[in-house]
Amino acid sequence: MSVFHLKYRPSKISELDLVDVVEKLKGFLEAKDIPQSFLFSGPKGAGKTSAARILARAINCGDRKDGEPCDKCDSCKEILEGRAMDIIEMDAASNRGIEDVRSLKEKAYLMPSKLKYKVFIIDEVHMLTRDAFNALLKLIEEPPKHTIFILCTTDAEKIPDTVMSRLVRVDFRRGGKKELRNSLQKIISGEKIDIDEETIDFILDRSDGSFRNLQKHFNEMFLVFGKKIGLDEARNFYLAKSGGYNEIDFEKDLGEKNVKKILEKLEKMASDGVDFSSFREKLLEYFLSKILLNFDVGEGEKSVFSLTELEKIVDLLIRAAKQEKEVEIDQLPLELVVIDFIGEEGKKKVLRQAQDVKEVKEEVKCEEPVTVDVTGINLEKIEQSWGNILLAIKPFNHSVEAFLRAARPIDFKGRKLTLEVFYPFHKDRLEEPKNRKLVEEGLLKVLGVELVFDCVLGKSKKEPLVIKNDTPVENISEQLVENKKETQDLYDVAKDIFG
């Protein structure tokens, strides 16, 4: 099965999607002295990594013509086949410490094994720590003659000025419609897909300027609809992609201050696997267009919001873009946009809804008491097993698991466990019937006893519970045992939810 963004990845500099980048790189390669340290900066999916790999091949090519690698010499073949030990790629998002840069430094001072130059491609370089940047600075200030450094980033502002001043910067950008069309046309021709111009325009308008997103989405459409794609198919695809929630409905619900309705829709989108980054970008473009209408720029109906309110929404969406890189819960940044925009009135509404739920539950408490043998179960045992309880719940609802990770077991009497939570929204969600049942099933699976639980609001945030996974739980995927920092992430981005 073909993967379009890999199958049609550029292999020559002239095949890169951005014309200005092509001209700039060819200029460097045709110069007498090639720079030793580059910075490729721009949004995701703009072609930075592809360009870095082509540049690495071109620099080492033994028969380069017009700035292009020949793909026939031994050096080109070795790189194309993935055998080149002198082409070293590093992901700074997961290798961001000073020790990682020191290891890179040791490799840099070794002579190339076969190629003319050792090329170091460092992706997401802005993620390096301050100490790691200081170590890198010393390396790129006086690089060994046989080394080339290509640093790639989506956030150039986070790179220290001292490092930036030593780099030759190449800016990548979102694709224009003509460039996106050329990229898509390669796939259409190569796969012999039957599609009309109106459908192509519709797809291009929803690409967010990302070549990779365009190719991946078109790949998905191809897998669903085959070699004939019409406008109806494309519309249905993107409607499903957004979980059936569009910008107009979002604006309407936001105008009605219907917090619960919006949050429920966002949670449903999360369950359906919607790409929240793309949805947030669509919202940003939509509300920006509404701002411009206040100055008679563009066409369409004006927003129900004032100019000041629109500016606030845009500011919050920009903040959400930064938070997307820091949190594990995809929908959380947008949920915070909703809560923060609606403000105190919306918070009070959520609190009233939570109180209504509590009162209804108190009215229906008419079940006969259940006697359960809880011998051997105590608060200490529950705390020790808390990590495994989270692991048992996560495969069924990662949001519930995240809320529980931010909670603490504080009391256990009879068969009732009391959890301390720190935000009304968390309390309300955990006490929803379907989520309550999920938590209680997790407790049963790990502890072997049917327990119930209640949530109480803590007055101030405490240190998170130290999670241990001492109790083996059957059928929990090994990938769920990874030690993520979800607790701290959740606290950091949610600290302003309800004061």
C-alpha cells in the first residue's frame, strides 16, 4: 500500500515544493564556499526534513550539476539506500540534554568514514535545554572542516540569539495554492486518479498550507473512495474529520455561552480521533476573517461578537497553539479557550450544572446497602495500586485517566473511596455515570473488590501522588506502561481553569 507523503517525497532540490527555498539552496550549492551551519525554520509539513536530506546528499555528491545531486555516484547511492554512517539525524524533542549534545560533539570531531562531509540534521532544535544550546554553540562557532549542521525548527524564536547569529537561515512557509496544487497534481497523475478541478480546489482550501497534511488527507480519501473522488466524497471526508463540528457551529455555541455543549462536542471529537491542531487552525482563520470584516475586508456575514471579543478569541487560539506542544490531552488547549473566553459567567454555569447533577444523585439514593468483603483493602493498598488502576482505565478513556492522574485518594471507609480533585470540571466529568462506571470497573479489575467512589474539591493543589505499579494487571498493553509526565502537564495548562 502506497503512503503518498513518502512515495512522492522530493528527491531533488528542484522538486521541493517551495520555489524560493529551491532558489536559495541552489545558490548555496553553486557558491564557492558552502556554509557549514544552516537553520531550516518553518511550520510542520513545509518540507524542512526532506530539504535537509537532499542538501546532505548534494553536498556529498561527487558529480553535482546545477546544484543537484547525481544519484549515481557511490556517495549518493549510499545515502539513498540509508547506509551512510556519516549522515546523522537527531530528534531534539527526545534527545534534548547536554549529554546528547556532548555525544554529538564527539561524533563531529571524528573524520567521516566514507563521505566528504559528516552532516548532522537536528530536528526540533528549539527543544534543547539551555545547557545543551551552550554546548552546541561552542561546536558551531568553530565547526570541524568536515562537518555540516542543518538545524530544523518550528519555533525559531526559542533559539538563543548567540546560536542564531552563527546560522544561515532558510525560511520555509505554508504553501500557496499554486504550490499546493503542483504537489497534489504529482499524486493525481502518478496514481491516475479521476478528480475534477472543483474538488481539487475544495481539498486545497482545507490543507492549512501544509504539504504533508494535504498528501496524508488525500491518501486517506484515496483509501476510502478509490481512484474516483468527487466533491461529495471530499465534503463527507472533511466533515467526518472534524467530528461533524464546524467553525460556524462553534461560534454559535460560544455566543450562547453553552460551555457544556461545546466541551461535550470536543470530547466526542477526541474519541473520534479528530486532528485538533487542524481544527484549531481552521477556527483561527475563521475568526481572523471575522475581524477583517469589521474593516470591510473580505466577504461574508459579520460575527455575533464585538471586535474586542474577536481579538480575545484569536489571542486564546494562539495560546492554544503553543500549549498543543506541551500537553498530552489533545482537546485540552481548545477546552481552555472556551472556558477562559466565557469567563466567570461560564464558570458559574458549569458549577451550577455540577450542583444540579449532585442534587439529582442525592434524590435517587434509594438503593439497598451492599455488603462487600473488603478485607485486606485499605487506603495505603489503593495508593500503591493507583498506577495500575490508571493503566487499566486508560485504554478505554484517556481523558478519564488523565483526570484521575491529577486526583488523589484521601479516604477509604466501608467500600467507599474518596478522591480529592482540584477543579470542578474534573469532578463533574468523573462523576458522570459512564465515567463513574469505568472507574469502578478499573478498581474492581485491579483490587478484586467492588468499590464505589466520591469526589471532593480540594482547596489548594497538592503534590501529585507518587505512582507505583506493583500489582500486575492482565491484558494491559506494554505501551501503556511508559512513564509520561501527564500529571505535571495537566496541572501546568489547567491551573487557570476555575481559579
